[in-house]
Amino acid sequence: MKKILLVSSFLAIIFGTVLISGGIWSLTFTYKNVARENITTPDDASIPGVPVHGPFTLKAQADIIRVHTLRMTGGKAFSEMPRQIPKLDETDKPILDEEGRAVMTANMARDIWITATTLITALNLGIFAYAFAGLTLLFGLFSILTGVIFYTLSRKY
């Protein structure tokens, strides 16, 4: 029993150390990659005028991109807009073909959503990376604590 506890304690401590190292590396990697983009939250964000580096500023930036995109698209999300809209002339009247039907063109407002969705997804992945790194650190600490407890028990038996 003593030998099993002793081996288990060392394995738990080694595993915990690896997890903590990986968590620290993940936090550093995420921070550096986010920081190098030089994003600053706009003045109307929930956290205004600060560099985007951590999970809270990532969330603030993602949220405000959605708000701005909804403003630009008249409050409509991507799925609520038609793929094509009537082509308009200089006086904002639909251009008609020979048969009197409106000439249709791509709805450019949907393209705004494609860009916004890409940016929001990237920012949300940054938040997820921070959360995953934090959990990795936590599991590493628990593993080291378990190893210390096993080692203490191995000394008593």
C-alpha cells in the first residue's frame, strides 16, 4: 500500500506540474496573440477605450461588434435578411427588366454579417482559450494537492 501511494503521489505531482506548465503557456500564448492585434474597445462598449487583451475585454469587443452590425443592418440578423434585394437607381426606385420585374442584386448587408460573425467568433474563441487555460491550471493544482496528500499518507503507513 505504501509503495502504491508513493508512486501515485509522484505521478500526480508530475502530472500537475505538466498541467500547470501547459496552462501558463496557454495563457501566455492567448494573451500575446490577442495583444498583437492592437484592438481597442470603442467608446460605446461596455468596457470603453481599453486595449483588448483579456477575456472581459474580448467579450466587450464581441458584444459591441454585434450591436454595431445590428445598427448597420437595420436591426436584422443575417438569417432575417433576403439573399437578394431589388437594384435601385439614383432616385432609390427599383430598376426594372424588360418584363417589368425588379432587377435583383446581392444583399450587401448580409456581407457585413459574414465579417461580423467571423470577428465575433474569433473573439469568443479567445475567451474560450482563457477559460480552458484557467481550468488546466486548476486541475494542475488539484493534481499536485492530491500528490501531496498521497505522499503524506504514504509516510504514515
